[in-house]
Amino acid sequence: MLATFAVSLALTGAALAQAKIQVGCTATSDCASAMVAIDEGIFKKHGLEVEMTPIGINSNIPAAILSNSIQIGGPTSTVFLQAVDGGLDLVAIAGATVMSPVNQDSIAAFVRNGITIKEPKDFVGKKVGAPGLNAFLHVLFVKWLVDKGVDPRRVNFVEVTFPTMADIIKSGGVDAVLTAEPFVTRMLNAGLGSVGARYAAELARTEPIIFYAASREWADKNAVAIKKFRDAIAESALIVNGDREKASASISKFTKQPIELVKATPPNQSEPVLKPEQLSWWIEVMSSQKMLQSKLDTAKLVLK
């Protein structure tokens, strides 16, 4: 009886351990489905205890996952693919956001006062801050430059986090930053500069921006928890896409952005279902930019 009780206790403890999940994301609206699922009690309804951890730069998320400081992260498509290409055994477990007309206009290359950008070639020789080198905004911008006939190697890219962009633009530390709402409006309202290019809108893509990922080892051991996580994210995505008030409140709470500013910016389109083929375009673009060394199999990148 004691042995049976001990085994039962151990199994119960393991089940509880499965349900406690740390989700790491940067200070953007892309993980709004997880934010809403916490604030609206959706994770709890599905039997999960979930907390969110802010991550300064998106490219730090894979390391945070593998160190187990978070169990699930929201890497951009590019950060995820480069991490896997580098040998990290990560797997996508659910969708977060996709590019769409709703959010493409919110992405911009913001240029500081004193710098004039009239066409793509004007970025040559400029210092441009990106919130993660080889991350989503950076790779898209490089793709845009190439499509416009500009050699991206002639642009000086540096890493700048979202929260520090306004200060660095104001001080002249960079000539431009690759950013998105609500940071664009915030810097415009502060009179720090102007929009140099709406490059995402010109590319007009529909691929994933960010999705939820975990280590393959953790995913294999927590199949039940992942099923519950997916169900919760699918439920909260309906709120993100359909209830601006609730979505804005959750985004403001996590990102520490003023609620008025968040409400003025449509949240990125939440898409909880992620299909392997949606990563093909990213792989093609990254391969053309020599960011990938191996041939990635999309079927192995997304958990079934």
C-alpha cells in the first residue's frame, strides 16, 4: 500500500509540474493570445498554471528555453529557424501571429531628425538599429533592401531593444530603427523623427511572425500539457482578434505600454494554427541571405 501510495504521489507531482509553465516573450503584442489566456483565466480553465516572463531581445529566447528558465517561448520565425539550423532541438507547438494587412502598416523604419530618407538606397551608410539581429524585423528589412536593388552589407546594423529605441534615436546613437507600433506612434508624438519606410507593407506577406516553441525534449514529456496549451491559445485568439478592449488591456499590462497607446494600434492577427508549409518562405529568404547552413525539413519543425 505504501509503495502504491508513493507511486501515486510521484505521478501526481509530475502532473502538477507539467501544468506550471513559464512563457517568455518580448514586449510586443505578438504573444497577446498567451497574455489574454492568463488574464481571462483561460489557461486555468484548461488546467494549466502559466506565467509570462519578459525577454529583452527575441534572439535570447531559444537559449532561455534550453536553460529551462522558460518552458515555452515566442521566437520570431527567423530566430527559431536559425536556432534549429545551429543545432538546437526546438519544435514549434502553436501559432501566435501572422503577417496581414492589419499589422503590416504598423511596421516601419523610423528615422531620426536630421536624416533624410527618400528611397531605399538612402539607407546605405546609415546606422540602423534592429530589435534582434537576424530576427523578424531585420530579416524583412534586408529582404526589402535586396528587392529594391540595395546591398544590405552597405548598411550598418546594430542591436537595439524596443524599450530603448526612443532614447537612442533622440541621442543620435543610430540613424534609424526597425520598429513597430506602438513605438512608431510614440516616437512620432515625441517629435523624434519620421517614418522612412513602411517596408513590411510593401512586401505584403502572410507568413508567421511569432509562434510558440519549446525544446523537443520538454514537448515529448508534456504532450498533455501542450494539448491544453493549444486549446487555451485557440480560445484566447478569438478574444485577441475580436475584443479590442480585453486584448489591449492584456497587452498593456505585459508590455508596460500606456493603455491609450495600445488601443490606438490594432494588435497583430492571432493565428493559433501553425502549418509546416508556412515556414517555407522564411527558409527560402534566410537561405538567400546565407543565414542557414543546412536544409531544414519543415515537417520536423512543427509538433503534430
